[in-house]
Amino acid sequence: MSSSIIGRCHFYSFSVRDGVEAAGSKRKTAIWRSPRAAVIPSLHLPMRSYEVKNRTFAEDIKLLRLITAIKTPYLPDGRFDLEAYDTLVNLQIENGAEGVIVGGTTGEGQLMSWDEHIMLIGHTVNCFGGSIKVIGNTGSNSTREAIHATEQGFAVGMHAALHINPYYGKTSIEGLISHFDSVLPMGPTIIYNVPSRTGQDIPPHVIQTLAESPNLAGVKECVGNHRVEQYTSNGLVVWSGNDDQCHDSRWDHGATGVVSVTSNLVPGLMRELMFGGKNPALNSKLMPLVEWLFDEPNPIALNTALAQLGVVRPVFRLPYVPLTKAKREEFVKIVEEIGRENFIGERDVQVLDDNDFVLVGRY
């Protein structure tokens, strides 16, 4: 090593051979290692403590029968309308829902920044965590983002995490297992299988492998009741992810309950459907509403319905836009047939005009 001094600055030059500093260092030979060690186990402790106020175990989550995928309402400038949101969550609690999914597909987590996402989870825990289980959707198609968001979600007190399999840039079976194994140690987890959105089914043998973790609370399953029964017959907890199948899932195929979109609107009736025993008459009564809700991709119809019930402002974050006038008129008839008293809110249902809606692209 040589040194030259210019003014008060020191410059050092190094003689480097084969990547090893020559200054007193011994030459080392690099040894190539097999890629089988490429997945490095996380050595940091999850941001989770046995002393936190909302400490919850997977067994607590497994008991839930009615979980609502809660809607996120907006102000005219596109920011969260937390006053309307609090009203929605309160109505779920008053009508018997036991859990809420925050920032899921229905809650438009896909349109949120992670800052918004974690803030809304923390807000829900802070305001309602003692009355209802808060399940944060912290899944991502990026394992790095899923890990980070799940750490933050548990740090702000959520009771459980919802995790989807990597979508769009799909991965291998081994990749699926590694992805979920990266987040399961952090706390109670529900795995969400919805191939219609992700483009990739989570095969049953993957779920069986992941079930070795004590943190796996269960599966939100959208493939159908044959898959539900395949899991429940093996002792796994399953929630139906399909409102049109949830009655039969619960009473004929062993499902614990449902993660519901429809319960945003009629939580009391959905609770009766999950708790009151087999009730094909009630199930049939709700089918026109369920079919209307899913005629276009969720949450388009739900957003439209809540606006027409007067419980949220008619504000949409693009790319979602309201249903057509004809479909909005159809909703009013459905409400009248089921009974306005069964729906949330106090105002009469109305047909909104096109110019009543605000569409926000930048927020």
C-alpha cells in the first residue's frame, strides 16, 4: 500500500490480485456453492410480541364464521373517507360479523399505496380491534413486499394476515411454498386461492405442506365446494370465497364460514345464513342480490350499491366505474324485494344519475 499526501487529504491506492487485498492479506481461493442454498432463511425476529394488546393465535381465527371483505370509501379528492369507513365497520359489528378483511380486493388494496394500506389496518385495529378481528391483506406477488407489509401489519396490531399466491408473474410450485414460508412465521395467516384473479391455482398438496405451520389458520377457497370438502375432510379450516356457494359450503361441505362481499350490504342476513342452520329459502332469497353483485368484476357493483344506499359518497378510484343506469335501477328493485330494513344505512335507496358519480384517477 502506498500513500501520498496532498494538502490535508490522504489518497490510498491498493494493489488487488484475484479480488484479495495485497496489504498483509492471505490469498483465498473462492469456493463455488450449490444453488440449493440460494433461499436464505430469515434470521431476524418478526415484529411480533407475546405482550401486544391484540395478540391472537391461529386457533382464534379458525373460529370465525362470518368475515366481511370491507369496502374502502373515498372523499371527492380520492382520499379515504374514514368517517364513512368507521360507520361501515360499526354496522358490521352491530350486525354480527366477527372479522373484517382490510384492503382486500373488495377494499381495493390493489389501488392503495402501502402507506395507505398499513394506515388503514392500524386505524381499524385502533378503533375496532377489541370488537372484531382485523385481518390485513398484506399479500403481494413480490415476496419482499409481502414480508415487509406483513411485518408492518402485525406491528400495528392486526390479528391475522391474508396472503394470495404471486399473480401475473407466476412462479413454480417450489416458489409458491417458499413464498408462503417467508410470511407464515410472522403470525396467524389465511391463504387466499382465487385462480380467476391470479391465473394460478394453489394445488391441495401445497396447502397440505403449509399446514405444518402452526400459524396457518386456514384457506379462503374460491375454486368450488369439491375443493372445500377435500380440505375439510382432512381437518383443514376453510372459508368459502364465493357468496353464491357459501350456504352449501357451510352446511354440506364442512366450511367454517365465508369471507363475504354481500355482508357489506346485508350483514344480518349473512350472519343468519352462517349461524342459523341450513336455510335454502334464505339462500334463494339472497341469490338475485349475489348475482347482481358479481355480474361485473367486484367491487364495481358493491361500490355502486353502497352509494345508492347513501352510506358512502359516490366516488370511484379508477379504473373502477359505476354500473350502468339500467343496473342501478335493477338494484333498487332487489332492495325492495329483499326488504330495505335488511340493508345497512337509513336513507331510502335511490337511483343515482351518471353525473352524480366522481371518478378519480390521481389521488
